[in-house]
Amino acid sequence: MSSYENIIDEFVPEWLNKEYILSILRNDELEGQQIKISKYNLLNPTKGEHFASTMFFGELFYSLGGEEKTKHIIIKILPQGNALKTEALEGGHVFETESKIYHETIPKFEAILSKYGDNSKLGAKMIFHSLVKDKEIIVLENLKQRGFTSSGLEFTNYEEALLSIERIAKWHACSMKLNNEGDMSMKDYSHGSFNLKNIDKMSIFSNGIQVFNEFLESQEDLVKFRPYFKKMEKTLLKKVIKTYSDNGRVRVLNHGDFHCNNVMLKHFNNDRTKPEDVMLIDFQFCVWGPVVIDLMYGIHTFFKLDFRTDINNRDKIIKFYFDHLVETLEKIEYRGEIPTLKDIHKDLVDQSHMEIFFLTTFMPLSMMYENATDFEKMDSDKLMNNSGDNGVLKFYYYPQYVAKVKELLPLYLNRGWLDGFDEL
């Protein structure tokens, strides 16, 4: 090493010091061996990208029993310097949830798959965790050292999306097996992203339908739909929140935040057109509930707008998921009733308000990702809070979005998806 001066990000709390780093290493290395840290770097290259945590990339240089070693880790702590996020996450159990997923649930899932000859890995190795108040922390291996890379906000190709859907189908199947065999821990996961304390104060969730109604008023050929959406202003978010506690026909342990940025991929010979393996990350919002939750996230974030809004393509995606779910359930000797494809489609119809929510709230934001300039200018804190003009309205006027709304609203009307918002 050319320099022995530690490089520490400004947001690293005082308690996360050399002594604490040493305790992390002692937890991961062989007990009894002498450990001496020569240098450590804690950097935060992803500022603002993670809502439920502040993340640091750690490089630890140390000696173990006289042997020089380097360890690359990911450190996650509660968000720093953002009062809204801190207040919103209070009581949301995000660190308890993710710690339990890594410490208990993933090993159970992987043991089930391994027993039946499937060596798929469902998550990174957890090196250390603590839930001490105001010092909550999770330390993981850095998957980049095993050749995994972040998929970013969009997948490179269709194959990456399908591989991710195949992996979540295995995850869901394992959760169904454990629950069917009496493992009550699956139902302990009851705090999804829409159970956060102040979700109604976050404009990204609460204001979408109001902004959408403003947009409808400006479109002469869409004004006729406004009475339907006006009724939704008081009930849409409540219906979405209720989804997280509804029974549904097919219930699983949902990842709960199943989008591209929470998937890491490994490719054959670093060829981005040939995905080899996938790893799920960020399990703060796992929740036991209808499979619709993960399916809606996956469909609406994994695929391009034109592709995912084509009914035939959507049906193919759902069938692909269903086939892998059933294949895994049969392979791992699931003793419960195997769901049917019709069951999943019925759940999607029953929870069609999720479609409305994605159309009016998340789909406009996806337009932002397709315009690099607008994305770079977007203030994530303004996006999350109700601070007047947070810059979201312009995304509703992107030509591609306007065209899709004009195509989809008649379809939603004819399917009855715009009805039933007078009451919960």
C-alpha cells in the first residue's frame, strides 16, 4: 500500500471507528488469531440512491496471524442527515427485517434448494449485524469481488430480466414450502414498504394521483376519465396499503422492492448479453402477502414501457414466472395445493388498483430514467417530500407516457379496473 492514511466518507458516524471495524473482522475470522488493521477505507459512492439505508463500500487491510489480507465489504446503516427518511423508517423494522432475512431465512431457503440438487445462492454472505439502537448495522460481502455487477436502473436485455424472475420464483417457492410445513417465521415479515409510518407524507407515494389528475385536465381527449380518477384521490393509496395485508390466492414471502436496482448480475466472460447468475439484494421490505406485490414490481421495472404494456407480452412474463414457480414447488416436494395460473391472474384482477398506482405514480418516474439530463437534475429529497413543486409534473408530459396513457385508459375502463374506488 502506498499510503497508510485511512479514507473515510463524511457521513461515517463516529462510532463506526477502527475499534468497531476490528470487532467486525473478529466476528468473521477464526477465533483466537491476532488481527491488526493497517488501513481501512469507507466510501459512499452511491449517495442518495438508497432510501432505507446509508451504504458504504469498505476496504479493510489487515494482518491475520502475520498474514496480510484484504477484505471488501458493504456496510449499511440507518440513513444519515435526512430527517424525513429517519422519521419514515421509525417503526418500519427495516433493519430487523433485513438482518433476519440474511441471518435466518436465506440459509433456510438455500438449504431447501441444495437438498434437491439446486445450488442457487439467494443472497450475499452476511459478515456482521447489530440492532443496537442508533447503531443499527449490517455488514455484507461485496458481491463485486465475485464478478457481480449492479444492473442499474434498467436491464441490458430481456434475458437478464427473465433470469431475475426465475430466481424470485425459486424464492417464492421456498417460502411457500416453509409456511406449509408450519414455519411461522414467514408470516413474521409483516412490514412492507407501504407500512412505513409517514408514507402519506411522501409525495412520491401520496401525490401521484393528484398530479395525474392535473395532467388529465390538460388532455382534451382524456378529460372524460377524470371523474374516475378524482374518486381515487382519497382511496387509491389506502387500497395499495391494504394489499400488503390481503390474503390473495397465492401468498409468498415477497422481496417487496423487486426492481432492477436491487438485482446484481454475473455474465459469461463479462459479456453483458449472456447473464450467468443473479443475486437479489436489499431485503428491508420483505413482506408475506399476495404474489401480486413482486409481480407488479418486476413487470413494471424490468421491461421497457412498450413491451410491458402489451397484454400478450405481460401474459408471457406471468406464464414464465408461473412455470418456474410450479417447477420449483414440485422439485422441492411442496405438500400444499399447487396454485394454478388462473389463481395468479385472478389475484392480479383483484389487486388491479396496483396497476392504477403504477400507471399514475411510478410509470411517469420511469420516463425520468430515459432522459439522463432530467434524471441527473432530479433532487431525490424533493421527490420524497411535499415541498411544493418537486419537479415531477413534467414527467407526465413526456410524449411516450402521454401516448401510453391514451392507449391504456380505455383498456382499463373496459376491464372494470377504474371502478370500485368510492370506498375501501
